[in-house]
Amino acid sequence: MEAFSESFPYKRVVVTGGAGFLGRFIVERLHTFSDVEVFVPRSADYNLVEAADIKRLFADTRPEMVIHLAAVVGGIGANQKNPGKFFYENLMMGVQLIEQARLHEVKKFVATGTVCAYPKFTPTPFREEDLWNGYPEETNAPYGLAKR
């Protein structure tokens, strides 16, 4: 892919979940800017549930921008068998990343949501103002609530 002529305002970008479904496309797009360093943390190297690992990630990469796409996912069956795990790990991942970004004076933090956060009976098309109008679908509510 050819580099774009316009510049990107951030030179060091961390993309959590950068190897996932959405993350791969975002990382590919960021690589079109020749002066942007993109870092995709791997779970084998950084446990994003743990503040110490996130501190180390930020010390290692000194990001100006964080795009948070990572999540603990596993489908309906896994959600039903492990609701506490899905809630805790997704919530803590988001909260710890936001807090460490604040402490490390990251200029821009982007966190993605999920359709699973919306109430079970949300009319389509989904609208942002409907997000808090009820409880998510029960089979994936822990994940959805954590991503809210």
C-alpha cells in the first residue's frame, strides 16, 4: 500500500487487539503513514489486565495515541460458563489502559465498543443514545457491560 501524502498527528501508536479482526485493518491503514510507528502488544508479552504490564508497555513504547480494540472473547458458551471472568478481564483491561494513558500523558485514547453492549431489544438501526436503555442480551451481558 502506498504512503499517504497527508500526515498523521501521532507518531507512536499502540493498537491493542491489532492482530484481530478490526485491528488488522487499522494497523494496515496506520502503516500507510511513513512517519508513524505502530506497536501491537501481544498477550504473551503484555497482560493488559495487569497494571504493571500496561506500565511496562507504555514505558517500552511511549505512545502518543492508544487505540484499544483488545478484548477477552469466546462466544456464547464461554460467556455463559465464565461471566465473571469476561466481565472482570474486559473491564480491568479498559480501566487500566485508560488510567495508565492518563498517567503517561497519552495525547489521544480511542476505545471501541461492541454491539453486545446495547440492550437486548434495541431497535435497528442502533443509535448511541439507546446504549443505556436496558440490559444487554443475557448470554453475553458480562462482556457487553464491561465494554460499556
